[in-house]
Amino acid sequence: MMTNTYAPHVGGVARSVEAFAAEYRRRGHQVLVVCPEFENAPRREPNVVRVPAIQRFNGSDFSVVLIAPRWLRATVKAFAPDIIHSHHPFLLGATAVRLARTLDVPLVFTHHTMYEHYTHYVPGDSEAMRRFAVQLSTNYANLSDAVFAPSQAVAEILDRRGVRVPVHVVPTGVHLEDFAGGSGKGFRAILAIPESAFLVGHVGRLAPEKNPGFLAGAVARFLVQMPSAYAVIVGGGPSISGMREDLQRPGLAERVHFVGVLHGLFLVSAYKAMDGFAFASLSETQGMVLTEAMAAGVPVVAVSAPGVDEVVRDGANGRLLRNPGPGGVRCRPARHRRPAPGAAAHGSNLRAPHGGGIRPHAHGRRRDQGLPSPSGTSTHSRKRSPRRLAADAASPAQRMGSPGRHGRRRGVAWRRSRGLRVLRRARTLADHASDTAVVRRLRTFVRVEAGLIRLRRKLATASRPT
């Protein structure tokens, strides 16, 4: 498994990779995780390979691997994988394509993210950059032998964008037993929050793509209208200082608690202490924290978005808000949907007492739904193009037994134009970077890439018939 983010980084992709790796291992499979170095990462991690990376790239909390080291290929080859699973379409994702081609093994890609919502982390953010991000992820998906989509909404988006390889809907689940412990009462006692007070909470990465300004404004207006209520924010990220400023108002500061990143029983206790879970992100593909809140029995109020709508059923296990207004006070509930069979037990009373009230309804579906069937097609029915139907009808050997489109040889002209594009992007990054070490590595990369382009041109000229 090759990913650009992994523990101790806080985020849905890192947690999803951890969850799938653990489940594969539990089922008897061997898994090697290739990921960047991160600050405070464990020194010894079995079956995890850390690649040298630039820390806190462009002021974010991400680590970026610009050039994969030579030893990585030998390390992966020694592991002898039967399949390579990529979780990003760039950086280590590009290395995954080359390794799959070199080792002649299938490449699977999980489309975790709507990358057009993350271009603000790259110098030169613009509408053109967002279009480029969409095209990059779409082309990468078509280089793979199969694609995993974390939700039906993402699968439909990929179909509209022109992904023509088989797409399987595979959400990231949670183990309900992990949320059976914890002490909400103890968590409140530590923060000196009265047991009778209403506590609204949020768990997640605090970053621009998560709509933190709207979340902070909505929480502030709620606390103003409810003088006895409190709020707790669990998580960290580049937007935490902005949220603190938004909530540092007279009469609010002492009722808002930023507790940082929590794990294990401390995180479960935080969920158990909440009376309601607030979620404002519009860029989610599945919203894992929503599933976790429901597993802990916490009612959810979320802004309607493609990935969120599949987890939250309005009026059954939470409330969905459409067309949120300024400050989060002019939101109107989404149109009430008819509850699914068995959902009536959840009720519509979303004010639950501590320790119970709403039965966990993780993802609103059985745990075995959404997984690929033995025939290789998704258990979710959706409209499919003729090309998609033809691809799904192919035998497993045709789909997974031979190299996919990542194995096709490209022409010299294509490789030269690609090299020029990479070179221009690297030069742009070097011009905007402020860290001396970053500039040094980028300029080294530019020199190496320029030399490769010159070499390719010479080889192309020498191979032409005279």
C-alpha cells in the first residue's frame, strides 16, 4: 500500500489506510505500507517503510516526497507483492505506477479525495489548477486495473468524469466494539463541564477544505443563543488558530474547549460526552468521523454534501442542512426522507441522554454491503456506460491478471512533453518556496529532470532513420 499520508498525521485518508491494512492483516494477508516520514512518527513500525520527505510543505501539516529514493524499488521488490494498492494519484502514487509496471502486478487505486478542494496547498492555486487536479486523478484512475470509491456518490462522479476501469464502492467501516467503552462523564469532569449542560462537539482535521469558518460561526451563534451550552473541538490543523480567534469572544471563550488530537479511549470518551456532533465539511467522500459519532451514539447535524448524504439519513440518525446561510443560522433542514426498514427504532428525537438514546447506525448499511462481489462487480447498482459494462464483464484474469493501462508503453514525444510539464511545475515550486532545504532539493530535482530531458532528446534523434 503506497500513500502520501499515514500515522501520526491526522486525517481521514491516514485512518482509512490504517484500518484497511489492519483488516487485511487480520484476514491473513501480508501488507507493506510505504509512506512519507512525519514528525513524531514511531521509530519502529513493523511492515512500514518511511520515505524521506519535506516536512510541513508550504505551511501545511503534510509531508511531501519529491523524489523516491533508489532503494525503495529494491525494498518493494524484495517484499514481492501480488498487488500494489495506491491511495494517491501523485508523488508516491506516481511511484506506485512505475513499480506496478516494473514488477508486472495489478495496480488498484482508492479515490479517497476530491483533489480540486485541496489545491490551496500548492503555489499558484487557481481555477486552472483545480481543473488540472480533476484531470490528473481521472487519468490516474484509468491507468489502474481497478478503482475503489469510498461512497456511491464518488463512484458516480468518477463515471461522469470518464473513468472507464471497474469501480467498486468500498466504504471504510468502524468496529462498533471500539466505541463501547469510554467515559463521557469523566471527560466532562476533566474539562469542568456540568453534566446537565448541552455539549456540542466536533472531531476532525481543522483545515481550510473542511469549512472551518462556517463551523466556528455556527458554533458561536449557537452558544450565544444557548448561554448554558458548551463546545469541544477535537483535532488539529492549520486552521486551528483562526477558529480560536473566531470563538474568543466575551462570554464564549470559557465555554469552548480545544483539546487537540485524541486517540483510543480518550477519543471515545470525547464522543460519549457530546450531546450533538456538528459537521460542516463540503469536501468529504465519506466522512469517517460521522460514522464514529454514530457508533458512539451521538446525534449528528451536518451540512448536506455528496459523501455526507450517504452516511446521515435526515430525521433517522441525524439532521442534514441544505443551503447554509451566513453564520450557520439560516440553514433549513433537508427534505425528510422515508426511513429505511428498521430505522424507525432510531426515532426522530435527536436529544439523547448520556450513554445512550440513539442506536449506532454506522453508515446506514450492513457491514457486508458495498464490498466487491466474487464476480468482481460492485454490489451497488448504478447506471453504467457500455464501456463500463464491457469492462465488468471481463474475466478476473483479464482484469487483474495482467498489467493494466499503466503497462502500456508511451511514445518519446509523450514522455518529453510530460518531462517538460514536470520541470515547469518544479521550477514554479522552487520560486515560491521559502525553506532553504526545500529550495535546494527542488533545484536538484530540476537539474536532474533537465538532464533526463536532454538525454531523451539525444536518444530520439539517434534512433531516427537517416
